[in-house]
Amino acid sequence: MSTSTPHPAPDFQSLFDATLSPLLVLAPDFTIVEVNRAYMTATRTGRSIVGRPIFDVFPDNPDDPSADGVANLRRSLRTVVDTGRTDSMPLQRYDIPTGDEGAFAERYWSPVNTPVVDGDGRVTHIIHRVEDVTDFVHLRRVGREQERAVAEAQMRAEGMEIDLFVRAREIREVNEQLSRVNAELDAAGRTLKEEQQAKDRFIATLSHELRNPLAAATAATELLALDLPDGHPALPVLERQLSTLVRMSNDLLDGTRAVTGRLELVRQRTDLCTVVHGACADIRGLFGHEDRALDVDLPADPVLVDGDGLRLAQVLTNLLSNALKYTMPGGRTRVRLSTAKTAAMTRAPYGQVRLTVEDDGIGFAPGQAEELFGVFMRAAPAGPSTPEGLGLGLAVARTIVELHGGRITAHSDGPGTGASFTALLPLAPSGAPEPRRAPSARPAPRQLAVLIVEDNTDLATTYRTLLERQGHHVTAVHTGADALTATESHLFDVVLCDLGLPDIDGYAVARAIRSRPHGQKVRLIAVSGFSRGSDRGQSTAAGFDAHLAKPLPLADLLELLEGTLPER
């Protein structure tokens, strides 16, 4: 009878240092005894802080007269020493030194302080556990600054505080078990994974719920542009801010998909010159604000890749948005596209295409290049000279490039020297058919009978007004049942149908219309905030001819009605 070989005892120092949660071990006099890698990363410090009093390492920000981080933390630590019990602190603002001539970076934390007690009941150490929740606080702050178009985002940002409180309580329970067996550490890891999934679901829901008010606000802005042919100073402001909100909403959703591996591509032969030209044309107006310049250098011949044109345009848009954020007024950004046809390359046997975006903005420390592609990472903290953002654009861009078999890198010689981002993609094999070109002549517009099925009354009313201005006959209803009633007695040319209706969903509406004798003559278009591959597959199976994501610009809507917009 054989006996099993006992497992060696775990190296608790290695376990402590490898823990993903930021941890700091203090003596009862609040001297730092030990620190793990996660804590050093979160606070931008090194092991040199060991042996120093915590309040010498992290003093209050002298430029903030309301700073109370030191007082609150000292009170909590004293409570732990005096009572021998864990103390969970509420959400705290506690700025950290950056090392640049006394500068401080704004930070928000969710701390828990747990005692380590010896056999006589004396507190020998304090485990200081923190979570950096700065990005979530900034996201809530952005939501507060918006008007009615993002009122629903404000409610969800407030709900985030509850989520953070629940998470802090769960983390406290994990920290109370930190000194126990290794099996309990595994259980804590599973709990944290579930919380990450819950956060991803929350962000995906938030992004989707933003689409309806954003679509209504975008359509209303376009209607104002029609009513004010001579322009108005507020219109470009509304267009820029709504464009920013749309990109942030898309980044939230795509960031979640990128992290979870659910980002999808629709591949076809694509001319990158056309993609770059279109993306630069779409964003050039934003560069014109405050006299920023955008230069574009494209080769004369087509540059063909096997890829998703919409996603590749998103890569360039994210890189240009990044340059726009960190370039001062009067700055310059340059986009260059070139090819290197080298058969010796293993991963790209037909050569590579190089897409580079260079700016003369604030730059970054060379050692920070790889960190910029992380989720919720920024080149510089938000402040007077740098706008706020979600820190998702570069992470999404890297995921898209890597899904295409390429890679993306960042470079800067240091702060104040500008930055460059380079994406390398494999070229398509030569001799393959070029992408289909859109016909140069568009069919003459004709009057159509259009039914809008949309439960957001603001959006339905605005779309109706816009289409009526174009000469179409438009009917708007707000429920699936009303849509079925309307299509019984009237033969519409086009039905624009939302999917998330209050009674029956848009899929059921489409199936019912298609089942009628005249149902095959109607063009059914799904216009929805749900735009994943599975959503598009369901809409096709239900009988929809096309599936478009909100917010839908008026130009795309008109092209759709004229029959020239590709089904995406």
C-alpha cells in the first residue's frame, strides 16, 4: 500500500506578493512592515517605503485644504489597535504623491484595515487592504455633468456606489481569512472573478441604456441643423459633445467585449486607404476646434487587407481621439499609411501594412508605453490640461488589431515630446479581387411610407419629423401590438423597428409581419442598442433585412431608405 507524498507547505511570502489585491502590512505604530506588488503598482511606489511611517510616505495633499485622508486613516488604524477588530472605511479621497516636485495625483480608495492578533490577544500587525476606485468615481462625475440626454446614466452611476459598498464588504470578509489555509485563498479568487463578471455585465447594460437618449439627442441636433441653415454657435458644441458621448458608450461596450474575448469581426477584402480616409474625414471637424491640425499621408494605390472595415476604422478613430485628448490647442497630428512587402516575415507572408498616428502632445514616460493599453489606463491623470476619459480606447484598439493578426505599439521620448502609435497588420495576398466599390450614381429619392416602431417617444417623434422633412409619409407607434395593428390595414414600404419594446419584442413583430400575405414586400430594418453578433443573427432569423445600431445618423438613415446603405 503506497502513501501519497505530502505537498510542501506554501510559501506565504510568495502568496502575499502575488495577491492581486493591494496589501500593506503595518506595525502597531503604523510603520510599514511589508508591501505587495499590487500595492506598489496602485500607489506608484517601490519597496523603499518599507520601514517608513505610512503618513510620511502618504501625507495629505497640501494644495487641497479639505484633504482629510491622513486623519481618517489614522482614526481607523487607531480603532483597530485599540479594539482588535476589523474596521471598514467608507469611500475615501486620498491623493498620492507623484514624485514630480511635490505634485499629487487625485485618487479615491475603498480601504479595509484588519488586525493580526497573537495568542495573548495583542495586535501585532495591521493588514491595510485598499481598492483603487478612482475611475468609477470619475465615470460618475462625467454622468453628473450631462443634461437630460444622459439622465439614466446618472441613476446608474449612483447605483455604482452601492455596488462598491457590497464589494468592499465581500473583500473585508476575504481579508479576515487571509491568514488561513491556501484553500480559502482559492475561494477568494473565485469570488473576485464573479465580481469582475458582474462589473462587466453592469458596464454592458450601462452602455446599452445610454444608446436611446443619445440617439434622441443626436436626432434632435440634426433637426436643429435643418431648422437653422445659417448655423448656430451651439450646434458644433452639441455635435462634438454627443460624438464624444457616443464614442465613450461604444468604448464601454467594446471594452467589456475585449476583456471577455467576445469582440467579433466581420471579415472581407478591405482597402485600408478608404478606411483611413473615411475615419479622418469623420473626425476632422473635432481637430478644427481650437486650431488643431490633422495631416493625412496615404499611398496612391489601394492597400488591401482581409479584415473588418468598421472595426479597423474604430482603431484609427480611437488613436485619433487619444491624440486629440493629449494635444494642446494649436497642436498637430499626422496619420501615415505605408506597406512593406517582405516575403520573409513568418506571420505576414504577403507583407505588412504600417498605420502610424503621431502627435506633438504631452507624451509619456517611455516605461509607461505598455501600460497605456490596459483597461482604464490613461497617459496622465485628469486635470486642467488633460480631459477626462474612460481609458478604454487603446485597450479596444489593441484587441481589434490582434484579432486581425497584427500588433500595436506606443512610443514617446518622454513627457512633453509627443507620442506615436503604430499598428502593423498583414497584407492580403496579391491578385485577390478588390473590394466592391459603391456605385457613383445614387438612385433618385422617392417618397416612402415608413412605420417607426420605437418606445422612446422623443426619438420616435424626432425621427418622424426628420423623415417627413425629406418628403416621406411617416407613422410612429410605440408598442409591438400597435405595430401589428398598423401593418394589418396599411402596406408600408419600410418598417424601422426597435427590438426592446415594452410588450412584445421586435423579433416577434418581424415574424408576425413576414407571416402575412403582403409581408414579404415590406423592408424590415432593426434599429437597436443591441448590436452583438448574436443580436444580428436573431434579427436575420426573425426576418429583418438589416440591423443598425443606435444612435443612427440621419445621413445613414437616408442612405438606408434609398437602398444604398450596406447591411451591417
